[in-house]
Amino acid sequence: MPPRSGLRLMHVHAHPDDESSKGAASTAKYVAEGVDVHVVTCTGGERGSVLNPRMDRPDVWENMSEVRRAEMDAAREILGISQDWLGFVDSGWPEGDPKPPLPEGCFALAPLEEATERLVRLIRSFRPHVVTTYDERGGYPHPDHVRCHEVSVAAFEAAGDPERFPDAGEPWQPAKLYYHHTFNRPRTQALHDALVAQGVESPYAERLADWKAEPEWDARITTRVECGEYFGVRDQALLAHATQIDPDGAWFAIPLELSREVWPTEDYELVVSHVPTSVPETDLFTGVTPD
């Protein structure tokens, strides 16, 4: 029997590709250890940009929904996870000053109760011990990421309450809730400094120059999961989202060995725990007893 059989982890993400850019190496690590990992993808990514020049073609733009579903299928197989679509439509990234209104019927405008009930139904069906999602800023302020945070927190709280959504399955209370802190400043600075020390141009220089230091925000990280061994799996899952990832871009500017040496963890913030634990942690399942 795998050493962690009986443990279940659910990641709630806004778009296909988010499961591969945030927490994918720790996902691969837990899958390898026998944890059952399930991803909920809130939207189909229909209004996403094409960020890979090789995929910037009319046939891709005309079939964006189908293309992104196929990419998700490929990434799911690479990571060894199961996955559900929450069934909402991508809100897109509003541009302009002032920004235009969000499109009617998009996820960011969906009634909170409706989206929460859908996620509660999935939580009660999969029965995760641990749930992860984005912080209140959405990780970055995409309207779908912010809404994903709101829905995830509401569903985490409601899933164990028999009076909430009584037709959505038997109540189940996950033990722990975490926020991803993938793109934290200390990690970015450490990778940048390592590249500069080797005389290599850093893709992070401009970003760091504009990045206001927030020590109190960085201090929110409670849990660092050692998963450098699985960075290669993470990269393969990222590349499966071919519309979203330029293989010649900044994602792959850091050699794997350097990443493993400088910052071999993926980082999280423990927000709620219904089991005994203490921080800092090195494992999302600290204090959790498998079924």
C-alpha cells in the first residue's frame, strides 16, 4: 500500500493551466506518495490569451474552448490527478482605464450561492482532507481568481454544515484550508540573485524593480513543501497547456538544477485547521489522519 493511501487533496483553480503553474510539483509529489489529488477548474479558460507564438493561429482562436479542454486532459494525465469543471465561463482580463464592465454571464458575476453550491457538491463527493485555493487577492487580481477565492472559502465553510445545501450530498468538513503563495517575493529574489551571480540575465529584474516589498505579506507563508524532485513533472504539465506557455519564455529561464538548489519548495499559507498542528509546517497533511 502506498505510504499515504487514504489521504485526499483538492485544489480549486480558476482556469485550466492554473493547476500546473501553482502547486503542480507538490501535487506530483503527493500523487507519487499515494495521495488522491483532485482539481476543480472553475472556468473553461474561453477568454484566455494565446501566450505561445507557435499557437497564435486562427484555428486555435476559433476553437479556444476545445483546445483548452484538450490541454487540460493532457496535463491531468501528466500529473496523475482527477478533475472536474465547475462549469462557469471565463471572465477575461479587463483592459483599459477605466476598465470595461465584465461580460454578462461570466464566472466573476455568477451568484456566490450558486457557485458555492456547485463546489460544495464536489467537496462532499470527493471528501478531501485538505483544500487549497488563492488568497483574497486571487494570487493576482484577475476577476476569476478573486471569485475563485470567495467561492472556495465559502464552500469550505459550508460543506460540513448539514443545514447548508442539504441536497448537495452528505456533509463533509475538510480538515485544512491553504492559500497558494507560489509567486512570493523572497523566492523570486532568490532565483534572480542566483542567476545574476552566474552572470545570466534574469527574467525577473523588471518585475522585482516594480515589486513593492511587503514583509508582512511574505510572513504569511506557513508551509513549505519540499518537492524539487518533481519540478520536471511540473514543467511537463505546464508545457501541456501549449496556448498558455511559451517554451522559450521566462517560465523556463531557470535551469531545473538551479531551481532545486535555490528554492526546492512550493509555499502555502495555512488559513484554517480543524486538526492539531503548529507552524511552520513542511506538509499539507500535518495533523491529518487518513481514512
